[in-house]
Amino acid sequence: MGPPNETSPRGDARQPRGLRDLSGPLLRRRAEMLATIQGVYDQFGFEPLETPAFEFVDSLGKFLPEQDRPDEGIFALKDSDDQWIGLRYDLTAPLSRYVAQQGQNLTLPFRRYQVGSVWRNEKPGPGRYREFIQFDADTIGSASPAADAENCLILRQAMRALGLGVDAVSIGVNNRKILDGVLAGIGFSEGQNDPRALIVLRAIDKFDRVGIEGVRDLLTGGRKDESGDFAPGAGLSDSQATAILAFMQAGRSSRAATLSALVDVVGGAARGQEGIAELQAIDAILTGLGIGDDEVRFDPSIVRGLGYYTGPVLEAQITLEILDDDGRPRQVGSIAGGGRYDGLVSRFTGKPMPATGVSIGVDRLLAALSQLQPSAMRASDGPVLVTVFDRTQLAAYQMMAAELREAGLRAEVFLGQGGLKAQLRYADRRNAPVAVIAGGDEFAAGTVSLKDLVEGQAMAGQIESRDAWREKSRAQITIPRAELVAQVRAILAAHS
Amino acid sequence: MGPPNETSPRGDARQPRGLRDLSGPLLRRRAEMLATIQGVYDQFGFEPLETPAFEFVDSLGKFLPEQDRPDEGIFALKDSDDQWIGLRYDLTAPLSRYVAQQGQNLTLPFRRYQVGSVWRNEKPGPGRYREFIQFDADTIGSASPAADAENCLILRQAMRALGLGVDAVSIGVNNRKILDGVLAGIGFSEGQNDPRALIVLRAIDKFDRVGIEGVRDLLTGGRKDESGDFAPGAGLSDSQATAILAFMQAGRSSRAATLSALVDVVGGAARGQEGIAELQAIDAILTGLGIGDDEVRFDPSIVRGLGYYTGPVLEAQITLEILDDDGRPRQVGSIAGGGRYDGLVSRFTGKPMPATGVSIGVDRLLAALSQLQPSAMRASDGPVLVTVFDRTQLAAYQMMAAELREAGLRAEVFLGQGGLKAQLRYADRRNAPVAVIAGGDEFAAGTVSLKDLVEGQAMAGQIESRDAWREKSRAQITIPRAELVAQVRAILAAHS
């Protein structure tokens, strides 16, 4: 087996679905955003780690939501060693493998951040890609709820550093142990290990999309969606479903009130009580730091889709509406999430190893930021363009560009075809602030001419015949060759 | 078919061969290195682009060296759309697909840079990984040899910006067209399109490993290596092989002398003459910029392994020896390369589109830099550690850390288990400069204690009983709680 042997000599240029190219201003904005997040992770004491894209498939585990076959959701293949390897679908599974592999070498608690692509072999859709970037911070080796509280602090601080205030972002926290308590109360034997628990988890996780009655249907007899597709239900009784819905709807306007409501629905199971005590500990830290109920709320409808969480889970949402590609308002939804996964490392080692962390969905957050902060999305300043009129003087043109770069400026020699007009058109498209012009006259006289393109662009917006006007209006000066750098700098300074 | 359905409940933590994790100081050093290279690419007028990891397999083409089956070398799989997709093996094939797809939307010449992982499904070896990072800069839409000369300028500037001078790096340039001329002279009908041409290319590319007699064997009857494996030859006659070897060995101590020697061996084929004229144009620019024969040389033994090059090719080598993991001196070899590939975009469009660029091998360069500039590899300054003695005061400890972070410092609250000794040991391993200590006495008195760990570490190196000495010697002061930030800053300032 292998890919087809024959390549068409002239294939169409196309891309697999659910993948995309990013360029220019968006990438520069993303780099700034990632640097800001990294700064926050650094401040909280995390250190960088990078794991490869591939892991053995059995290292990755089967924790993806809504996947029924074990290989579904993962891009997997047999490598040249005849081993099944798969692309990571998150950064948590590789971290767990790393921690288990390092063993005693690792100083605990181990705090690391990692940014990188993850891949999911699923059906793509609008805003749903098969390759996307996550930026995670995790703390391994701490069972303390203080580490879970820090997840909230880190996310909150990252959002603030990005200019997203309490009006723009809401952080919700829940605890899987409380759900376990509720499940025990309705007769599930082993909490999350009951085979029906995963179906319950997925049903609750669909709340945002299907509403409370939709969740009830998924918990009981099943649900038919708008397209007519039928999703089978968990087969719970009405009273069982009601208990779960009461849990999901226990959210109140304050963390304290939500805790009271949860005490009423959780029942007597020890694991549920433990979950409430952990939320109380988290609340004590948040309240002690003056973090209000509007900044971090307790929300029992948050469960997170991944199967591996064992304790507190959290999710950050952009609460402002943004516009989609067609100009219609839409919800951004969750841009970060995470939680405690005390069982992942012990899959490898057999020894307990508490772990908790957060993951920021970089692409979604970038999409939101580029709409909420459009001014930060301006195109970069283009390079000074050294135009070319005399091909025997290529070294002289290169020397001009080299001098400008030496002075710390962006500069390029025009390498395409065409005369002055074509070269100035190129300069405009490249957002070049200045064009350097030198032909036979200038070389003979030891001069160069400079065309101020920023001035031309600014004025061109105000009048009618843009091109014609631009051509004559643009300030052009002729200066001694030796003053090239100083005069270009003077023009740039006048516009900054 | 799919990956195995059964996962062992307790797998060993291990990694597929040829992959690795990177952490801490090395990653921070790499980030600096990439920022430096990006700064140079930016200065030359390039803009960022990012393409996804996957392309359709037929978009990637079959240009990898030493691969006989079409899928060899590429990690390929059928995705959920039942399409063959593959992980990119370089950044040039995806760029070509992008340019073809953009068509008229693209302003030409188009100058872009891209950094990212590439994957090769080959046998890994020492220093030979199946995932590695390349950082490319390419110019699309310029047929001018000036664009090829700029490849040299960009690589040279990037190396200088990284602190690698003419004593450390050597750049070699050749032209595939000259080889085409030589091949035409020995009776190859269509230059590189002759089926034997690729075998010749691979033989020349092995020169560094097998020497000149090894290349002769590979060009003629074949060669048996040390392990006894036999590599079949190209079946050329002795006189044909001699012509190719004469070409390979035409390198002289100056670019001008090499050009003269090449004129003697290239013969009358138009394409070979064209290749020499291009090298002459490149030499004129380099010489005009004062770039000496020691910085950029013409080296006819450089052909580059990838099959898609059509004109000038170049390669940068670290000429200083470094030590391998066992302390033995070894050559770093090529850390960057590139060339002209005028046929790649037209594979998609059927229209000619000239293109040329350079690619820096980030991992090899990083390995070299970390040996050549060990001082730049110091560990980052660790966070201030807020130790924990009273678990009912977690919010108060978190407030201390929050204040320190607010002041721009790295700080973390200890989240693990253990008393003062364990916490200070953790602080040492984390390279923490200061430990903040507060127990019942301090909380009652409204004070905190600070332990200066840098001083302790510095002195500890000088005496014998490190641990015992450290315990008593470390400066510890008790200060009003309100002065926490100011006093921590004072300690850090005293050490900086």
C-alpha cells in the first residue's frame, strides 16, 4: 500500500480541506500575541518544552471527544520501522509521555509551556480546522487546588495582557468530581468509569449547541437534529436525567451561591464532596486576590470534551460578539480551557502523578483579537525600494540597499521586470515608504533621487484622479549619493 | 486498516526513533536565533507566510534525494476524505503550491519567509532526525541572477548577525546549468531530463562522504561501501566520468579563476554557457559589494541533493570543528542551502515562473551555535519562589506572587509537598534568585523573610561542605510585608 505512483504532470494547485495558509499582518499579529502569552507564562515560573509532532499511537491514548473508533480523530500511519505513529491531537498527551519518560530526572512540581500545531482527522467546517495551534501551560506533580486556582490566574492574566478585560472574557470553572458524585447518586457504579459516563459527558458538553432540552433528549431516548440525523441517547430514566440537569443548572450569580446550590444536588458520595471542597479552596484563593464573580464564575454546565480530566476543569470564553466573514454577528465561544488530569502520566508509570493545566486556542483567539482590536492589525511598514534602471549597475543598487540595511532599515532592490511606473506600482503594493531612483544622470553626477511614497499615499486619498495626481505630486528630491542613508532616515522620521 | 485497537493499559513511555524533545535553555537560545534570522529576512524585504503541515501528495512532488519509490521519504496517509495527503518534506514545495494557487492576487516579485518543521520518513541516525526545522526565504517572479546573488547576501548577513564570521562559515555557489552543459558534452540528450542525470547528481552529492574515487565508482560500475553494501553505478564510460570529475574539480582559490577553469570544461552547449554567464553576473555583484573569495566561493562540487533545482545552487558550511556528544571533534557540515527552481510553480500552472531561495537548517545551526557560543546558553533566571508554610494562607502567598509579577518579575508559589528544606532544594533546582518565607510569626507581625539564594549559590561553589555551609550562610532578612517588592528588587539589583 502507498500513495498513487503516478503524479499528473500538471496538477491543479489546491489544498486538502480544513487547512489554510496564513500571511503578512495576521502572522505578525500572532507573533505579538504569542510573545505576550509567553511573557505571562514566564512570569508564572513556567519553562519552555517542545515535543515532536509524532508519538506512538498508544502513547496518545483515546481521549478525543465524539470518536467511536480508536483511530478516529488521529492522523496515524505506519512508519518505516513498521510502527503505528500518530500526530498529536493536543499537547497534553505528549507532555504526559515526556514526564513519564524523564522519571526521576524531573524536578517536581514541573511547570512547562509549549506552543505548537495539533492535528485532528475530523470533518472540517467553518472555523473548524484540521490543523490548529495551542499554547499550553501545565503544572505536573501538584495535587493542590492552588494549582487549579492558578490556571484561572494564568488565563486571566494572559487575557488582560492581551487587552481583553472583564467585559470581554469570562472564565468558568467546574469539577468533574462533582459530576462523579451526581452519577454515583443516580446509581452509576464507578463514576466516570461507568461505560455510560462518557455518553453523559458528551451530552452535557453539547449544551451550548443543543440547549437544555437537547441535553435531556441525549441523556434519555436520543435526539434528532435539524438535518434529521438521529443521535442515540444514553438510555437514562427521566429521574436520572433530571438529577444531571439539576447539576448542570446549579450555576448562580456568585461563586458562593453556586457552591450552596451544588451542595444541594451532589448527594452524599465522598468524591462529590471532595469536588466541592476543591472548588471552595479555589474560591478562597480567588476571593483573597480580589477576583470577582464576574471574572471567574463556577459553572456546572462546563465539563470539557476530552475524556482525561479527573478534577477541576475550566474554560475561558469571549463574551463580546464578533462579525463573521459575511458581516453577521457570531459568538466566538471558548478560546481556552483545561483542567486536572491526574491519570495521564500514571498510564505509563503505574504510579500516581497529579497534573493540571490550561490550553489557549491560538487561532480562535487570534481571530477574535483581529476583530476586536483592528488597529493592531495594520500592515507592516514596507521596505525602502531601490529601483533599477541600469542593469550594468546592479552592484551599485545592491550597495545602496546594503547601506540602508546596515543602518537598521528594511530595504530591497527591485528584482522584477518593468520601468519606473511598474516599479512604483510594486512599491505601493509593498507599502514601501521611499523609492530610491538612480539612472545614468545620477550615476554621472554622484547623486540619487528619493521619492517620498508615504506623502504621495496620504494625499492620494483626498483627491479624485488618484494615479495621475500621485505621479506629479509625490515629493522627489535629488541628493548627493553619500547622503542616502541620512536623507531616507529624514523622510521616515517626518512620517513617524 | 487502522492502528491497533488495543492499547496496553500500562505502556512504556517511549518515543518513535529519530524524534526528540527540546527544553529550557536550548529552546530559549533557538528563539533568539530565529528572531535574529527573521530580523535579517525582514531587512531584506521578505514577509511572513505559514502553510499547513499537510499537502496533497501530488503537490509535494518527487524531488527527495535517494528515494526510489515515489512515496519513500514522505509521511503519507489517506485522510477522512479518502485523499492521499503527506507531511511536507521541505518548505519549497508548499510555497510553490501557494504561489500557483494565489495566481494574479500575488504582487511579483513575491518575497516570503517561513519557519517550520519538515518531516522525512527515512532511517534516522546520529544528528539525522525525522522531524527538523527549516527557515526559508524565497523570491518568486525574478529570473535575475541578482536574486541568486541576494541568496548569498542573505545567508552571509544572517550568519554575521548570529556572530559567525568569515572564519566560521563558508558559502559555496555552483550552477546546475553548467552541469547540464557538461552532460550535453558527454552525450546526454536532454541535460537533467536524461534519466541518468539524477544518478549523476546523487553521485556528485556524495562527494563529501565517498571522495573523488568513490564518485568515479558511482558514475561508472558501482561502489561497495565499508559495510559491504553495493551501490550500482550510472554505467558511464571512463571518459564520460572523467569529464564530470573534471567539472567537479574545477574549483580554484578565487571566483575568477574558477570561472576560467569552468569555461575550459563546460564545452559548447548553450545551457552551460548560460550557467557561466549567470555565475559571472553573481560574481560582479559580490565583488562590487566587496565580498571576498574567502566569504563566497564558486565550488563546482556543490550540486544539492533535491531534484528540483534548475540554475544557481548554494550551500553554507560551518568550517570550524565542533565536538560531538562523546567529545570527539566532528564537522558540522552544511547548515544552509538553496538555489533556483524555475520549474516548481509551473508544475501547477503550466506557465513559467522563476523562483529562487535559501533554507537554513535550524537544528544543525543551533547545535553548532550552542557549542561555538556556550556563554549564550546559560539557564534563564529562575522565578522568585514564594514558599508555603501555612496552607490556610494560600491566598496570601498568591498575593505576594501576584505583586511580584505585577512589578514585572518572575514569581511562583511552591505547589509541591515538603518543608523548608525541600522547598529550598526546589528553589535551587529552579535557579530561583530569592525565596520568600512567611509563617505564623511573620503573618502575626506583618512581615516576610527573604532568602538571597544567588549569594548562597555563588559562595557555595568555593567551599567543601556545600549543603551545610549553604544552609547557614545564606543571607536572610526580615522586612515589613509592604516592602516585599522593593526589597526583592534590591536583592536582584545587587546581583545584576
